[in-house]
Amino acid sequence: MSQLVFATRNRGKLAELSVLATPLGLEVISAAELGAPDVEEDGATFEENAIKKAREVAAAVGLPALADDSGLVVTALEGAPGVYSARFAGPNATDADNNRLLISRLRGVDEALRTAHFVCAMAFADPGGALGDQVEMARGECHGVILEAPRGEGGFGYDPLFLIPDRGETFAELGAKVKNTISHRAMAMGRMQSFLQKYFGTT
């Protein structure tokens, strides 16, 4: 069975990606399990960060690597927190810290102006394999509205504040099964899946 490394240390992302990768028939390993070094996310875009993580982790462990960089883009905040989503409230911020800051920054903003979308940029690198220096990319987006207070116990990150209007529930209320069919990460993985199946010969 071919091996695929997920270049993330975020447990929430790892859990979601593991479920989404199940149909691929690959042995999925986390970068942390292999002792891969942390990769500084200093890119200006989600794509730049995803490419950097995939390339550096693949080179470090000698296996194909899949990385994603994702975050929340809020219209009223001119795109913030964007690539700084995980560290919106500071370098050691918790999810709760980031959510509190987002609520504070949007206090008094009319509901119609609280639109936002999650972005996931996904990159696959295999410098020691057939792909060489090339990187395969996929992107997914999911649109919603930011609430004034969190709802739901599931998910991670900004999920309790991110409402899907046509479902009337936040990402934290939907449950993993539903979220993994409509999320930005699910969209990106769906677009990456056919490439990975062909690349690893699992079609």
C-alpha cells in the first residue's frame, strides 16, 4: 500500500483529511508521526503556504506529502483574518482567543454585512517521485455568515461562529459527516482526489 503524509499538526485538520482520504486506499501518516519539522507559514496566500508545507515535508521525510492551508476570509474585515486565521489573536492564540477577537471586531456590524467564506488551498508534492519539482494544487471555498455568538460543540477553529444560511446551522452544529461533504476542505479534497487516484494507481 502506498504511503501519503499529511503535512499538518492540527488534529482537527488531520481527522477531517483522514476521513476524506479513505476512498483513496492509501496508508495515511501524519507529519508529526515521522518527526517532520514545523514549517513556517510565511506566505502571502493560502496557496503559497500549502506549497511550501508540502514541498518541505515531502523532502524531509522522503514520501509524497499533501498539505493544506486554510482560513477564514471575512468581508467586513477586508479579508482578515485570512492566512493569519490560526494566529489572529497572537502567535500562541487558542481557538477561543481567535473567536473572541473575531466577535469583538465585528461587534455592531449589521447581519447583512457579516458574510464570510472559508478557503482551503491544497498542495501535493513528491520531489523524489514522478512529480519531481511540480506541485498539484486544488482549492475549495464554503460561504456563510459570522454569528454574534458561538453555537455548537463540534468542529474546531471558527466553526462555532460560521453559519451556513441554507442549513441554519454552524459548522460546529452540523456534525462531522455533514461537514465533510460541504466544507472548503471537502471541496478541495474532492478536486484533488482524481489526481491522487491516478498518481498512485488506485483508480
